[in-house]
Amino acid sequence: MASKLKWTLLKFAPIFYTIVGLSILAFMWQCVSWGTAPKPGKENETQQIPGPIATIDTLGSVIREDSLLVGQNIGFGQTIMMEVGLNLVPKQSGAEKWINSTFDKDQTYQDSALKSLTVKLIGSLGRVLAGFILGSLLAIPIGLVMGSSKIGLNIINPIVQLLKPVSPLAWFPLGMIALSSAGGATIFMIVITSLWPTLINTAFGVSAIPEDHKNVAKAFGFSLWKYITKILIPYTLPHIFTGLKLSIGIAWMVIVAGEMLSGGNGLGFFAWESYNGGDLGRLLTAIVVIGTVGIILDKLFTYLQEKVSYKS
């Protein structure tokens, strides 16, 4: 009986700890809300930060608004093409005109999209996914070269150490100049800032391959392709997914700043717009949504990381 009770407690311990942690956060948040309450006679001078209950109520209102809007004025496929496609093509180009004429014939999409948090979320996820994939496609091959060759390491490592500390916001103007597109500049910023964890972890994984593995490959006369597919990639894969997990977190964090700068549609712009409009409830709603999506992405990549990890 005691062992069964202990097993039950261990099974539900993570959920219990999560509830405790969220309760502490909610209490601290409410204390901040109370602390920012306007003093008597100064109601028009300061604005109170909404507490967790008021923010949840605002989130419910936003969700109800979206449920009426999405599916009626806005289609899911239309949203994907308008929010993702338009960020990948130059402004005033033939591709942009084709997307607008095909997926927004009545020219009513933009007005409806400005009201929808769901559309902004899809737009942000699309940009993050595009930047993350492009960054990963650059980071993994370069990391393999760095980890496999001392010459490659000596050549590439100084470049990595020079560019890695640069603030994401510093890359945005360069993206605007090079791509002439705010959406493209945002994706460029995500690419250049999210690739470093994957690159470094990939290089570390390759350099950590035991000499016994390499000797076995030599003894059996493995070709380069067979060595890569049978030894290098399988051994390095857990390290690569550790890097990918860190990179997706950075990409999701950077997108908010990028959308505030670009002024386009997205969660970052939604948060900035709410602040400028003095609607702190919607601003905190954006923060809650951003944090929730971040947790989901982290859990997804943790699951994938565990799937490819080997047991020692």
C-alpha cells in the first residue's frame, strides 16, 4: 500500500510542482498589481497593471472575438498564405501581387486580420519556423565541419565568436537594406541569431565521438558516406537536438522584438500596439500567449530530444 502511494505521488509530483510554481507566480503578479493601484486623487495620472484574474478575463474576451472572426471573414489557408507568404517575397513584386489577388480578392483580409490574435499568432509562428529552418540548415553542416576538422574549427570559430554576441536588433537594419522587406528582415534576424546554439552543440557532438568508434570505422573500411550515416550522425544527433531546442527558444524570443521594429502583423506588434493604446490587459494577454507557446515549443523539442537520445 505504501509503495503504491509513493508511486502515485512520484507520478503526479511534476504536476503538483507546476501548480505550486504557477501559484507563486500568480501571487507575485497580484502583489505587483496591488502595488501599482492608483492612489486616491491620482486616478488619472497612473494606470494599474491588471492582475492574473483580470488578464484571464481579457484573454477570454480576445478568444471569443477570434472565434467569431476566424472561419467567417478569415480562412486558415488564406491566413497561412497571407501571413507567411507575404513575408518571404519582396514588396511591390509580382509574387506579392499574385498572393494578394489570389487570397485577398475582396481586399478585406487586412482589416479583419488586424483584429485577430489568432492571425497574429500564425504569422509569428510562420516567421519563426522559416527563420529556424533556414538557420538550422546553415548551422548543422557548419557544425559538422567544425567538429570534424581542426582546420575548420580554427577558421570558423573566430567568426562564430565575433558574430554570436551581436544583439538581434543590430541585424534588423542590415536585413532591411539587403531584403527591402520588413518581414524578410525579421526572418533574417531570426536566422542569424538562432543558429549559434545548434552550430556549437553540433560541433561539440562531433568532436566528442570516441576514438573507438572511429577505429571501428577504419577497421571495417567505412566509406565517408557510411561513416557519416552510421557513426557521425547517430552519435551527434542528441547534441544536435539539444542545440535545436535552444535555438527555437531564441527564435521565439527574437520574433517579438523583430515584429515591434517591423511594425507588421504578429504577436510582437500586437503587444506594442496594446501598449501604445494604453490597454495593459491585452498587453499582458500577449505576454501570456507568448509564454504559453514558448512552453509548448520547449516541451515538443524536449520530447524529440529524448526520442533520439541514447542511454549510456
